Amino acid sequence: MPPIVPPIKCQGIKTKLVNDIKATVQFPIQGKWIEPFCGSCVVVLNVQPQRALLADCNVHIISLYRDIQSGAVTGQMAKAYLSEQGELLRSVGEAHYYAIRDRFNREGSSLDFLFLNRSCFNGVMRFNKKGHFNVPFCRKPDRFAHALVTKITNQITNLALVMRDKDWQFEVANFRDALSRAEPGDVVYADPPYAGRHVDYYNSWSDGDELDLTERLKNLPCQFILSTWIKNVYRENPLIEAHWRSSDYEILSINHFYHVGSSEDLRHSMEEGIITNARIRERHQTAMGPIEQLNLLPT
């Protein structure tokens, strides 16, 4: 079954890896699902735990998902907004994109954030040191064609449907705060910025942060699942050999292609790693937990 797709795009989104990640989880989850880097929320959207703590340092992601959860933003509202703004983008051109970007950086509207995320250059989510969104226009004035607006509308509607009757808590927090709340029976899924790659997503990500995360994951009282990179065409991740090549952990290796890059020759395959402290290899090869049956709209 294809994964459920969220309404926003982030660098390194795990849409193509959701089933591999999901297959490492022991169902039913006894405690809560914790994501210290929830990002697009594509993983939790497909795992669908009853309880979840979803944290991110990016206040705009958290605000958007809180608004969808509360009904302050609905699929139909997004449809009307994107249709109207798409027409203005088509008639005015890139000046309208920059007007929306300026307004968003003043006011922080979730709908403006959605507009920028789906019409900026190459789907990059980047902020400057003042916390302002600074990605240029994708130079496609007809970006919000009817088909794309319908797709985004359905993605928001599906997300609201999945969250219905679930105890999902969205918080602006750093990974240290989120991990400190893990208890026995919980499952932690960590998808940090990849060191040496996307380090300007919202706040910088340093080698020190990476090492701190590694030690905190190793000392958790529950199962963790870590998404990281093993190697690309240029180099290997030295932290794999230094910290994770041990009988205490299992590493699943998956080749994946990222489309972030200004031209095709800058877009390369990546060998991804899914690392966990649970014994999952046999389960990963034989079973995938079922996605809850909901009346989802096509995306």
C-alpha cells in the first residue's frame, strides 16, 4: 500500500522509506511515539500511534500541524486560499511570491507557510539567522494548477482524518527536551539533519549535536529508530563505524535517491541507514504492520 503523503515537503523527507521504518516497529506500541525531529510528519502519519509527542525546532511546522489538528486550517480553506493565491501568482508573477514571503516573515501565517513551501525553489525549506524564510521563487508562475491544489487539499484532509481521536501533541522543542521525556514502552524515531548535508533547515546542526544525540539514544529506556546516512558517491559517514557497528544495534541499509539539488548532476543516490536497538531483522523481512483503514482521499 503506498504511503500517506503529508501536505508539506522537507529536505530528506522519508516518504519512500516509510514502509522500511514502519517494519522495524513492534505493534501495538505500548507507550507513546516520540519524534524529536518531526519535520514533515510523514513517518508518524503512516505509523499512526494512538499517542505521540511530535517535536521540532521549527515553529512554523508545529503551528501548521496544530492548526490542522484544531480545525483552524482545513482542506477546503487551503483549497480556497491556494486557488486565489495561485491565480495572483499566475497573473502577477514572482513579485507575488516575494510579497507573500515578506508577509509570512512578518506574521507567520500557516497558509502563507504552505504556499511558500509548495512554490519555493526546489522544495527547499530554509531560514536565515533571523528565522526568516529566505528561499527564492521556483520561477513557475502556474505552480498552483488545479491538480496540485486538489492534491494538497486531500493531503490536509487526510492528515486531519488520521489525527482524529488520537492523542498527538505537537511541541516546539529541541531534541534534548523531547528525548528526556521518553519512558519504558515508548518508541523514539529520530530523523536529525544529516551532518555535512542539510544543516540550515531551521537551526544549524553541528558535530557536537550529532554526538550528543547518539549518546542520548544509546541511553534511552525504550526502543529507538534512527534514520541516518551511511554513504554517498563521495564519502562514508564515519559515525557508523565509530558508534553503531555493534551487536547491540541492527542497521538496515537502503539505497535512496534525493531530488534536492539545483541540477540533475548534483542529485545523487544515498545509502540510508535505519538503526535500532531492537531485534528487528527477521520481522523486517517478513511483516509490515497494517496502516489503519481510513476513508482517505487520493494524493
